[in-house]
Amino acid sequence: MISNRPPNPFSADRPIRSKSEDLLGRSAFAESLAAVVEGWTGNDSLVVALYGPWGIGKTSIKNMVLENLRRGGRALRPS
């Protein structure tokens, strides 16, 4: 059956889980951030904070950073 309704312009409000889902071009930033984290050679803990308003994509970026770190062999536990 063919529908005459236009496509829904809305999308689910959920973070992306992989850079393959990145439609806003933020994966390069996530890769750069992952490289900084991987390059950390300090003896103390490293704290990374993403600051922005609700819905801007902080969790999506975190997920892409973790994807990059896992691909690099890092075992991480994000808080």
C-alpha cells in the first residue's frame, strides 16, 4: 500500500552509538579527543568533560570516542 503522507521530519532523541551513524560530522572531533586520551602519559587520572546544553550531542560524542578507544585496544570504564 502506498502512503500519501510526507516522511516524518522528526527523529528519536537518542544518542548515536557509532561513527557510522554520525550525520553531523562530529566523528573527526571524537577521533581527535580519543587520540588525546590515548596519548595521556601522566601518572594521575585524566578527566575529560564535555559541556553543552541538553540535546547538543555530548553522549553521542562520548560514544564515538569510546568506539575509537576500543578499536585502539583500550579497555575503559566511562563514568
